[in-house]
Amino acid sequence: MLSCFFTTFAHKMKKGLLYIVLTCLLSVVQLTAGAQGMGNADSIQISLLTCSPGKEVWAQYGHTAIRYYNKESGEDLAINYGIFSLDQSYFIPRFVLGMTDYRMGVQSMEQFLAQYEYEGRGVTEQVLNLSAKDKEAIYKALQENLKPENVVYRYNYFFDNCTTRARDIIVNHLHGKVVYPPADSDATFRSMLHKWNNEYKWTQFGEDLLLGVNADRKTTKSEQQFLPENLKNDFDKATYNGKPLVNETRELLSAKTDTVEPSFPLSPLAVAILFAVVSLVMMSFSYRRKQVYWVWDAALMITSGLLGIVFFIMIFSQHPCVSLNFILLFFNPLPLFFLYSTIRKKKVMWWKIWGILIILGLFGSLFQDIPQPILIVASFLLLHCILHIRIHKSVATASDSKR
């Protein structure tokens, strides 16, 4: 499922990428051509653009860009930090391991709006209440970002993405302090994502699998602004030098609402319950006949081992919220090493080890918000381990009594 998730992600991102890159090349020339000066500051508008979510997995949280509009010269550009190339070597593994490079992109507002209108997504503009000195500083910062050595950056979904880059290029070059409304004291990275992917059960489940303990800690105001809508709302209520930061809000495009269609007929919870039912049936047969079924054992161990390889690899990811994940105790590569000795020689050692690991993982759920379907599966795996130990002990006792 995880490989399918990332493959879908890659194919969806190809859509419109060539269009963006080609238009960016022309628009970068426009912005660079004005590097000698931006002219009359009163004719300049700098705005925050917030784009509504799209249908694709990668677009479900929206997007952020900056608008630079010079009424005097006619320059009207959208600048964003969400451009990347799928032609990068080993793109999907690099994305999973947090080693994806993104770049700054520039295109005309006409082209920018045409793209989002085609996708049925809304665009809201917040015209910022800035001084001439602020506009000049932001303009120069954008010019600096366009240099070849600065245009590419190492993307991090929570801490350094297209939204935080847009925020920083604006706020870090103002000549005064921006005061935001109080932070949500209970918000975690996981809880914020859940507000946006609640209708996409499999997307939510896939992300919950990969996110570890650090995704459940309380976040700061700055960290909460990684989501485009959060930054938009904060800008709307923020003050700058005693005045509202946003001078005017406009809806440039309205979003076209579509009914969310499930990508798979069964929800993750339904699949977990189905697994529980099959497990009960298998355990019932094993308990009555005092024997285990090696085909079922092999299926459990191979599935767990293959999933465990993914979770083990995530330990080395540069994404700080995935490296420590208690789900690794439920699904880990160890069953692949114990598979032969457990199935062919009918040893019980692995079931004891796995049972202990599962108990530790369930204890870890006190610190990590583990998806309910995973807890159901883990509980029945634990029961399966206990049953194995009891059957082995029963068989051993019966053998001793015959002697």
C-alpha cells in the first residue's frame, strides 16, 4: 500500500509540471530584468496567495505562493517554493527519506490562475499592508533567492516547505514585529493533518503509519503555520507595527467542490476487523486441534517482515517526525530471520520475542497516537503469539506424561 501511495503521488505530480517549468523560465527573466530597482513603491503590491486543496493526495492540504504586482510596469508574478523535478534519480526513495530538493518557481499570475482554475481549486489573495522599505527588502530577498546557488532547497514537509518559505521571505524582511493570535495549545502535527484528510481514510491511515512519536508533541505557533490555511488565518488576524498586516482580502478564484470518492471500497478499520475475524477462526481451529498451521504463520511473518523493512528504513529518514515509531515493534524485519526455524523446526522462541515486542508497542501507544486498525491487528497478533506458546507447552506436557 505504501509503495502504491508514493507511486500515485509521483504520477499525479507529473500533471502540469512541464507547463509550470516552461512558464517559470520566461517569468524568471521578467523578475530578473527588474533587478536594478522596483520603481515607485506605491505602485507595488505584495500579497500572500493561498490555494485550496486539490483532489490529488499531494494537493490535499493546499498551497501557498507570493504575488508581486507592479501596477506601473505591469509585472504581475506568482512566486512559490513548491517546484521539483520527478526526473531526480531515485525520486520516491529520496522523498521517503526526506532527501527531496525543491526549488523556487516564478510564473505570471495569468498562467498561475489558469492552472488552478483548470484544477478546480480556489485562490485567495491577502494584500499586505507594507511600507516602501518593507517592499524593497522583500523584493531584494526574492532577487537573492533567484540566484543559482539559492534557488534550490532541501524540502521538509513540516519545517521547511512552500508555505513556511513564503512566510519567511515576507516576515523576515519586515522592519517591525508581526504579532499573531495565540497558538492552539493542543495542536499536534498529526491532529492538524487529521482536520484536512479526515475524508480520505486511506491517505490518513498511510500517513499515520509513517508518523511517529514526534508528530504527537504540542506545536508552536510557527510550527502550526506549515499548513497554508493556518498561515492564511494567522495573517488575517495578525498585526504589524500596531496595524493589521493584511490590507485587503480578495477571492481570485472560487473552489469547485466535488464529492470525495473512496479509493478503496473498504476502510482501514473494516480491513482490520476482517483480519480479526479470520484470526479468530484460525485460532479457534488451532486451539481445538492443539496444532498450528504453518501457512497462516508464514503469511503473518512474511507480511510483518516486509512491512517492518519499510518502518526500519524510516529510522534513517531526515524527516524528524518519522524516525521514532512504536509501530516498528508490531511490524519489523525480524520475522524474516526467524521464518525458517519457526515454520520448519516448530520452535516457539520467535512467538515469545514477538509477543514481548507487541506488548512494548501497545505500551508505546500511551505516547504515540497509533491508528485504531493497527491496534486491532497488533492485539490479535499478540493473541496468536500467546496461543502458540500455550499449544507448545500443552504438546510438551503431553509428551512428558507419555514417557
